[in-house]
Amino acid sequence: MATAPQIKRQAPNILVTGTPGVGKSTLCQKLSETSGLQWLEISKIAKDYNCLEEYDEVYQCPILDEDKLLDGLEEVMCKGGNIVDYHSCEFFPERWFDVVFVLRTDNTTLYDRLVARGYTGKKLEDNIDCEIFQTILEEARASYNVDIVHELSSVAPTELEDNVNRICLWLQQWFQDNQ
Ligand code: DAT
């Protein structure tokens, strides 16, 4: 796997993105435990940093103050060693990331997961459309060097293990290349 040219960091920064419900948190938690890298769950951090503005009634979620969030994260991202978990990726600085993983599911799996989470109506439909039209994958390819953007299937539990192992191999290679 190729790595984008970056400012030297002690450890790489990994972006894990994809439609809500594809399995980002599940993967990031396991990857963080296995690798020792810090899991930055942007939805939670946005709350902690007070970066959530007024509520969007249509999408039933708060609106993110992106500039404030980015300012708050700059220092920790410059140090490296982070796994960033978010359902969007275009507003992060490109220089922050050494590799980007976009998790994917089939539509039936995603539908079941989102319904189990209590999503209904437009919010449910829009997220299913987002996956059907591979919106986040396209966003990642448009925002980062395509050589560092990797699609990972995240449907079956065995794929969770496979994905963690694959990213850990990538990490090992990064440390070898950047000693
Ligand atoms: P996200 O953080 O992308 O919103 P999640 O990690 O909360 O998604 O996962 C949504 C649900 O899917 C949750 O019930 C766990 C399940 N899940 C995640 N990855 C999976 C996998 N590889 N195989 C089976 N189920 C998975």
C-alpha cells in the first residue's frame, strides 16, 4: 500500500470513514486496543470541545463547527499516532493522514443495522442512499491521494478481524519505512 508524502511524525495518523453503521467504531476500538494508537471518535470529541451548533431537524443531528474542531485537534494530529473515526472526510486537512480506510457494507446489512439503531424516515433513506452511491468513498478519493485510500468490506464478523490485521500490517510497514 502506498503512503502519501507527509511531514515527519513519530507514528502515522489513520482515517477510518464510511456511512454511519458500516462499523467504524467497532473497527477503531479493536484497532486501538491492538495497535496502541489513540482512537479519536470525532462525534464524541465534537461534543467535548463544544463544537456542535444548532440542531438540523431534517437530518436529526447537530451541525458541526468544523473550524473549531480542526483547531482543537491540530496539536494532537501533528504528533501522530491517531485513528480518526468519522462519517465524513473532506473537511480534514489532507496533510493529517498517512492512510484512509473507507468501510463498506451491502445495503441489506446497513439497513438492518440502522433500523436497530432507531433510524427512520429521511435519515434512514439518506444513509442507505449514501452507501448505494458510495458517496463517502468518492469523497475520500476526491479529498486524498487515491493511492492512500482503501476500501474495506465490513459485513461479516470475520472481516472485522481481517481488517484489523490488514491495518496492523500496514502499520508495521509504516514503522519500518519511517524509522
Ligand atoms: P459506525 O461507527 O460506522 O456507525 P458501528 O461500529 O457502530 O458503526 O457498527 C454498527 C453495527 O454493526 C454494530 O451493531 C456492530 C455491527 N458491526 C460492525 N462491524 C461489523 C462486522 N464486521 N461484522 C458484523 N457486524 C458488525
